[in-house]
Amino acid sequence: MAKLNAVNRLASHPAGILGGGGALLFVLFIGLPVIALLVRAAQQSDFLDAVTGDVALTALRLSLFTSIVSIAVVVALGTPFAYLLARNESSWLRVIDTLVELPLVLPPVVAGFAMLMAFGRDGLIGSALADLGINIPFTTTAVVFAQIFVASPFFIRAAKLGFQSVPMDYEDVAQTLGVSPWSTFFRVTLPLAGPAMFTGLGLAWARALSEFGATMMFAGNLMGETQTMPLAIMSAMDPSLDNALALSVMLLLGSALMLAVLSLLTRRRWQGR
Amino acid sequence: MEAEWEIEPGQVLVLFGPSGAGKSTTLRAIAGLLRPLSGHVEIGGRVVYDDDDAIWVPTHQRRLGYLTQQYRLFPHLKVSANIGFGLQDRETSARKERVAELSSLFQLDGLADRYPWELSGGQQQRVALARALAPNPEMLLLDEPFASLDSELRRTLRRELRGMLAQSPVPVMLVTHDREEALALGDSVQVINEGKGLVTGDPVAVLGQPGQGRVARLVGVENLFDLTIQDRNPRDGTMSCIGRGLQLEVPLDSDISGGEAPDGGVDRVTVGIRASDIILAKEALTGSSARNQLQGKVISIESRPPGYAVTLDCGQPLRCHITGAALEEMKIRSGQQLWAVFKASSCFLVDDAQEQQQDTES
């Protein structure tokens, strides 16, 4: 009954009408290109050949490998860091907290360029690293660096909010029950912050997979070594659209799959949702 | 915070005081959730904190049960997992047995597979208590454990808790600002205010007839009168005091300051009378043992569950608590003339001099 009322009221409300129109336009705006991509792929007779072709598979393999490594690093280091940010009120941490979000607003191309200035052969520490025989720019490592740089804020921010949503009382109670602080973290804090962290993980992964600008600047575009899927799409545009189309559809389906998995993982089963 | 306690196994010490008095802080310090500046904490004969010897045992090694008014049941765990949370062996039959044992003790059978949000307030409270007791703690810390329940449920659970505590030989420290709760559960009570322990003793004595003015106000003594001693009567152990239209027979002032009679120069006293110690009558009682009979006009009648508070104007307002049945039977109305009757021993002297001295010290 209450639900019915809400719908009826919105139907005659100006915001309801405007909102409905907006929603329709928005769905068309997002949906049309997606449908166009799929229609075009369906029309392509040799679509399957392109998907299983060398260019596409090499790029896919590299993208998966680098993004998994990046996300593993971000989660491993970002989780304790996010916990510290959530639980500590000191002012120097507040400054770092702001710094964490810098990559969100920094154009990726600038990020890539800045990393070149730091780790490049003539860079701030890059020359010293080169003397030690360590070369980072224009290698697969550089791809991972670029992805970590742009993707980490998505995870750290979400994990911080997740931890903040767990009242410290839960941890206190767990410890009075004889459970060590470490054990408490894994048995209470982490499960309760889990849904928020999975959201962050998904966003960070998507961002890492789609990384383009920083990779281009800092890692270059070498097939098999630094040419991830977004770079491969760009490069494949020229001779024919086949490869670009194949890669795009693969990324599109991958993204859709990730959305579905995420909405499953972020469900809080203990609240009956 | 400055105070000292010692609790025997099976005994309940109530920390009583207004909010912000430092009660919860005390419990958190004992639990090791915050570190006191100095002091000594011993649980079950084991020193867990001592600033002189630099001893600090972390919370999870203190073997405590700690229950707050929010319960904080782990929302991602079912009832059985919540109860068993503090048990060391993870998936054994001993663990299952202990959980089952507590479930039936706390009347939680059949709820094992529910999540905390599917439970009523009273059930949540029982799960929290079962969880706290499961690892056999050496001590139980209860921080306003009934505060978020309605009064009827509070009474039921209080009775249950009393029974449960009688069975488990652990010392209990309970924090509350509810006088009824302190009286129902406490074996002894300490009144705390502004981080200081003011007085410790038997709940009925401390909360019923407190000897200090500060304590009297904290525990809510309804009637406090500043009077002048007119006449001492050592043979009966009483004296007459007057002030602003009021004359009372009260116990001789030897009660004050722990049995020491103040020098004869003191002739001003503060007298307290609990509202529930006063009998209301329509006519003067003849041939009664009660030494005090005051006539006065009813100036207000307020509901005060479970009864009523009637205020008479006997020169000074006098507050009396009566039941609803008595109110109806006597047909008490505003403006009516009634008699208030009470024994001399229902009057107690409140030591304001000591309080003033303390005030100048602090």
C-alpha cells in the first residue's frame, strides 16, 4: 500500500515527470552505443576469428595479468592502510588521506608523465635504479605501476569507509571474549567491512583494466609487453575495425560480468537483502 | 577517576551515578580497553594492571565478560556463532555442547540459526549475556545492560539475571543510573560522581538513607529540609527540629559522621525523608507509634509509575509516594487536607558540613 502511494504521488509530481524523462534519455544515451557495438559485432562474419586472433588474445592475457597483479598489490597494502585511516584521527594522517585521492582528479596522462619524471632513465630516482640494473619505464612493470597509481584510490577510499562503518565497540567486545586483535580483525572487522571493500575492489579493477593515458606515457605500446586491451583497441583502429571491435566487446562483456559479480558479493546476507 | 573496589566471587557491586560520572570509563579501564593513569587491577587473583610494576595484560588475555547497553552482537554471525565466539576450540563437540547448554539456560532454544536482526530486544540481550559467559570469565562487567529495554522487559530480565548470577560464582560489576536496578541487583553499591567514589555500602542504606548531602541529591532523596535543632531528647534517641512552619522528630544527631556526635554548638541540620516512607491518612492517627504527624493541603498529584507522587504543603512541600489503588480508595484531590505520618527513624540526617569541607578541598 505504501509503495503504491509513493508511485502514484511521483507520477503527478514535476520531479517524477522530469526524472522519468531524464531516465529515459539516460538509458538511451548509454544503451545506444552499447547496442551499436553488439549489432556491429554480430554483423561481422569473422568476429570469432578476431576474438581468438593473436592481437586480441595477447592483449587480453597482458591485461588480465597486469590488472590482477596491480589489484593484488593495492589490496595487500591498501587494506591495512585504509584501516589506519579509518581508525586514526591524527592530523598528519588527514593530510595523507587527501593525498590518496589525488590520482582521482589528476589526468592519467599527467600521472604517466610524472612517473616518467620519477622512474625514467633520467628521472629523479630512475637513474639510480638504472645503475643498479633496474629499468622500469616501457616494461610490463611500468604497466602495473601506472595501474596501481590510478586505481588505488578507488579501493582505499571504499575500504576506509567500510572500516569506518564498523563501530569500534564490536572489536572491543571481541577482545573481551578472549580473541586477539589480529583474530578480531579477520573474524569481525573484515567480514563487516567486506561488502564495501568488494565495491572498491571492483571499481579499482575496472579502472586498472581501462587504464590508457598513464600506460601510454609511462609504459608505451609494445605488443605482448605493454600493449593492454585499451591500447590495443586504439592501435587496431587503423587497418580494419575487426580487432578493435573484438576487443571492445570482450571488455564490455567483462565489465557487465563484473557488475553482476559485484552486486552478489556486496550483498549483506545477514541483513536479509 | 579515583576509587577503590573489591568484589568477592558471586557478589554484585553496583556503580551508581549520573551520566558522565565516570562509571563506563571505570569498566573500560578494568577491561583494558583504556589505560588508567595509575592504579592496580586484579582479576581472580591475577594482576592485570599495575603502574608501579609496569604490568599491563591486554584485554583478550584478561578473561572478562563485558556487556554494554547496545549488546553489539556480531551482525554477520548467527546466534550460535555469536554465543560461541569466545570459545577457543573452533569446531568440536565440546564447543557445540557449551553453546547448547547456554542456549537452553538463556531460553534461546530454536534460535540458533537466526541472525541478530531477527531477534527481539530481550532475546538479543540474552544472547549477549550468553556470549559473555560462554568462555567462563573471571569477572563480569555490565554497563547499563537493560537501558535500551522497556520497563516491563527490564524487570523480567533483571529477575532472570539475578537468578543466573546466583548460579555463576563470578564477581560482577554493574553500572547503572537506575535506582531500582541498583537495589534489585546490587549486593553493595558505590555512588560515583565527577570521577570520584563518594560512598560505598549496602544498597538499601546508601540509596535509601544516604548520609551525605551530595549523595542524597544524586540518589534522588525526595524530601530534604534545612532545620534548626530545638530540643534534644537523649532518652528516646530523638530530637525536635523546626524550620519554616515544619516541626519534625528525628533521630538524635549522634548518627552523623559515623557515630561521632558533633559539638553542641551545631544546631542546624539537614533532614532527609524518602517519599515512599510516608503514610497518608485522612484523619490524624490516634494511638500510633509514629512520632511525626503533619497536616497539609494537597498541592499536586503526579503520575510516577508504578504509583503516584502526592505533594502536601506542610509549611514546606512534602512529597509522598503512594499506589494508584490508595489514590483511588482515598479519593485524593488537589486542595484536600491530609495527614502525613512517618516514624522518627524514617528521618535521616544528611551531613552537609562534610560536603562543604570537601568542596573547599577540591
